[in-house]
Amino acid sequence: MAKKPKKKPNDNTIARNRKARFDYSIEATFEGGLVLEGWEVKSLREGRVQIDDSYVLAKNGELEWVAGTITPLITTSTHINASPTRSRKILMHRQEIDRLIGQVERKGYTLIPLALYWNKGRVKIDIGLAKGKKEHDKRASIKERDWEREKARTLKVR
């Protein structure tokens, strides 16, 4: 009898900001929706997005995703002026927005996008409430990661 092929778990992740967890210590994460245009959704389905150097800006009681790049497809219509780096509004509950704005203004936190993913056909963004790491904190993170890797190797050999 032949083996059944293993099913992959549904990973709806579009993009991850792997650099964020190295540069910042994440205190809390929040989920929000994105306001997108049609060509942006099509580009996201193709995976043409970059969120590494982007951030979330709070102004006028709203949150905006700034400096995130969604590259337009070649087949984008000619009558649409596609702007790949425009700021996009983030949809969240008013209480969550107010809480985040308060943390950013009073305690010096930063809002960083951690991931983009699909949820029931809609694009969601994970936002991390973060504080920047100093250089010595980054070195400690590297040492800890290397130690975990070495420990896993020694346990695997035995």
C-alpha cells in the first residue's frame, strides 16, 4: 500500500518581517486590517510585497502602514496610477488605536509590522509594540541563538 502524501498546513502568511525580532524587543502584538486597492490585492496574491524597512505611524487618531512596498504586476491596467510605496490605512477598534497611540507617545514605544497574512479572504497585518534593542542586546540574542543551535546539534548526535 502506498503512503498518502502529507498535507501541508494552510500557511496563509504573505510576508514576515524577520528583521524586526532581531532589532526590537516585542512587548505585545495586535492584529489589524489593511485598506487596499484591487491591484495591491492581486500583487499580494503573487507575493510581491516587502515589509522589512516599513513602520506604522499614528497620526490624527488613525494608524497608517508607511514605507511598505507592494510591487505592481505587469498586467496592471494602464488607467490606474499604481504607487508601490503609498501609505495604507490600518483598520482597528478605536480602543486599541487609542491604547497604542498612548503607549507610543508616553512610553517611547515603536509600532512595527511583523507579518502580513490572509484571514477569511482579507489581508491582515500583525503589529508589534516594540522597543529598540541596543548593540549589546543584539549580541546577547546572537549568543543565545547560537547556543540553542549548538545544544540541538549535540542532542541530535546522541
